Amino acid sequence: MRTRLILVRHAQAEGNVREEFHGWTDGDITKKGHLQAQCAATRLKDFKLDVLYSSPLKRAVDTAQYISYESNLPVIKREGLKEINGGDWDGLSWKELQTRWPEEFEIWSGKPHMHRMPNGESMMEFLTRLVNELGFIMLNNRGKNICIVTHGMAIRVLMSYFHGVKLENTPEIKWIGNASITVIDYEDDKFIVTIESDYSHLGEDLLW
């Protein structure tokens, strides 16, 4: 029996435009983000979704609402799908992070498996939370097409898990674009990545 996971990164959000670190920081999607979300929702009509989950953060929920409208499915919010808890980093600009925490920022960029957000989560705690949440969702939706709207780093970290590589290899994982779609099939106790960070449904004017 095949269970299909369709992971969707939230559409462009305020933090993306302002170049700020938004882990648990909440914020709206942008005007472009609303257009991206609609494009993703239209594309997902071909996947015949059975259930729709989302991170409870607003940028994810706003994106999921478009998918909900097209699929006629309710949005089920799960705390375990939130982005990494950035602690003291949350809401700060990338430039400020590099200035105030140069060593930690270098570790985050190149050796994420060794990083812990100041007063937030470590990357290993983050991965464990996501994998546990995913296990719960899959256990309750065997054989279904499961759509999950979550965050860029969340999907990227999960991809290291799906590809069977160590967390330290996360920097080598393909970047996850806004409103992109990633599809993983689970069958015979194996994860098979069939689509990875595909945003072909977005026109050139809606990229980035």
C-alpha cells in the first residue's frame, strides 16, 4: 500500500522579502505570495488529495487555505509542523545575525548538525520533532495522499531524512522554493522521492 506525501512550502512571506529569520515569528504572506499560493493550489488539484495538514504559523495557514478551497478539505493544524524555533534569532535580519553571532552563523550555514539556536531548538531536536510528527500523520492516514504545508528549512531537513543522508549533509540538499511542491512515496518501508522542490507551476514573474 502506497502512502504519498505532498509537501508544500508556504508562499512568499514578509520575512522572505525583509530578509529576516522567521522561525516561530509569525507573519503574513505577500501579495505575490497570494498569487503563488493560488498557483500551487491549482496544480495540486491533479493530485487528488485526501487530507490537508498545515503548520499553525500564519504564512503556512494562509497558503493552505488556497489548497483547502480547491480541494474542499479542511486545514488540520499541527504544532509539530512549525519551522525551527529560532529563539533569540527569531525576527532578526540575516545581516544582524551574521554580525552578532558570527561563529554560530557559520556553523548554522555549514555544519547545521552542530548548531543550536540561542534559547531555541538544536537542529537534531528539530529533525526529531518533524520525524515524530510525520510518523503520527502517516500512521493515521495509511494509503492516502497527504498534503502538508510547512516551511523551507523543515522540508529541507526532512529531505535529508528521506534521502537517507546524515543531518550534516543538509547543506547539500536542494533549496526549497516558496510555494514549491515536493512528493515522496512511502511503500514497502521505503521513502522514494519523486518530485523535489518543483515550482514549475509558477510563472517567471512569481519566482522568488
